[in-house]
Amino acid sequence: MIFRSKAPLRIGLAGGGTDVSPYSDLYGGAILNTTISLYAWAHLRILDEPEIRLRAADRKESETYPALSNLPLTGKLDLLKGVINRVSRDYGIPVPGFELTTNVDAPAGSGLGTSSTLVVAVLGAFTEMLGLPLGEYDIASLAYDIERKDLQLAGGKQDQYAATFGGVNFMEFYKDDKVIVNPLRIKPEYLNELENNLLLFYTDSTRESSNIIREQQKNVTESDPRSLAAMDQLKEQSRMMKEALLQGRLDEIGEILNFGFQQKRLMARNISNSRIEEIYEAALDAGATGGKISGAGGGGFMIFYCPGTTRYSVIDALARFGGRVRDYSFYPYGLTSWSV
């Protein structure tokens, strides 16, 4: 029998970075995001042999271990090992051995929440196999604990909750890891127009987000006034975006994105760079009214709001940068698991 799961990647529309501690603990954070039709996949097959076989199909990496109680963290496939170690410790894995195969539809470090979404997908496969009584908040919180506490990876909280819940959500973050997910009931015609006008562009570069996030955390700890003011404005941006979407004021989306782009650059160094700035200006010159860097910044995906039919001129303008436009659609569901 094979136990499968998939969890959607996400586009952050507003408030990015305010979900990261200590800012969210001290001041409260708010983010608006939506899941899209790109996924992290996990496939879990029970073996008769006392082995644990790990394979990341997209990364062309694999490892095999005896059925150990605790897999060594070596820097290779550690996200998978972290989930296995936590599930084994908290719930037990009563099978002789298993094979875990994963795949992610976007590169690691591209700003769509790939790492956290992969952890959620792997948790989903184990939840299906073991029949664990875990709800959405339980799985998202457990995924966050595995990444941030067990594996000591820097990052925020939004990705785990987006992947688990799915859809368009306004999320609030508070101290003691309290998270409130507010699903937004946006009219279909508004969502269709937003989907048509939001262009997803891969810059053909990835980045290590942890260094950017650690500097952001340091700026909060040291009460850097410029960084704190930028985060306050990004939190306000998420509320502006929520109201615009709910009320169908889509002509304001580009301006709200552009406002956030200006603030995001003030949070930490290396969020933007000369190439990102050049891409951004080229998109605006071609008709986009705003955009943003997806995720922590530094590379990966960018999104642009292209009203009317300007998406086509923007696509033409971005062609010279060597990246590529990625087709997608909004995906209204979160983590899904099943067995065959």
C-alpha cells in the first residue's frame, strides 16, 4: 500500500515578514496569502525490510538507512529526516521499514514556501499511514516546530499554515506561537480577475533565505527604527489588501503591492539587489502597476500586477532577463492525503 499526500505552494500578497519572531511575538503580525496549483508531494510505501529509503525526486538525492530510531542530520534530506524523527518520537512508526519519495514543483529557495510545504506534505503522508488524529492547526504547528525548533531553521510561520489550510487567507500571528487563520470569501469574479492579472515570474535564481531572515530578526531585537517602521507598514499593507480584495477594488492591488515593495526593502539588506530592481522597473515600464519579491527576498519568484491586457507586454519586457513566466491557477484546498 502507498500513502500519498500533496500540499500547495503559496503566493504571499501582503504583510510578508511580519510572521517572523520576534516581531510577531512583540507586536503581532498579519499576512494575506493564497495557495496556487504548484505542490509538494509525498509518497510513503511500507517495506518488509528493516530499512528507511529516502528519495527527493526533484533534487536527484537519495539515502538509505537501517530502521534507526533517530536518523542523523547530515545536511542532506534533513527536512525529511526531521519529520521522520519527530513522528517516530511522538507517535511511533510500527512498520519494519518504509520508502519515502518526495517531489516539489518549484525549486528550493524560490520564495513560494517550498521547504515548509514539503514538511507539511510529508506529515500528511504519515498522518494518513498512522491514522493520526491531527487537525489543520495541529499539523501546521507541528510542521513549524520541526523546522524552527528541531532543525533550527530560520523562518516565519505563514508557509506551514498556508500549505495546511489552503485558499485565500488573512493570517494573524501573536506571541506564544498563537496563529489565527481567517479564510476570505472573495467573489469568484474578483478571484478570476486577480488570477488573470497576477503574473508569476521566476528570476532564474534562488537564495538562502535564512541569512536575510536572521538579519531581519536582529533588526527587531535591536529595535532598529527603520526596519520596525517598515514591518509596521507591511502589517498595515495586509489589511489594505484584504479590504481591496473583499470589496473588489482590484484597480488598487498594484498600488498596494508597490507600497509593500518599497517597505520590504527597508527590513534587511539583500532583500533586493540590482537585478531585482532592474526587473521590477522593466515590468512597471511595460504596464505593471506594482509587484513584489516572493518570500524572504534576494531572488526566486516575483509577482507583478498587470491590469487590462498589459500582462503580454510585461512578459515581452521580462524576456531579456532570462527568467520565465510560470503558469498557475489559484488552488482553494490545503493538504490532501489518501492511500492506494
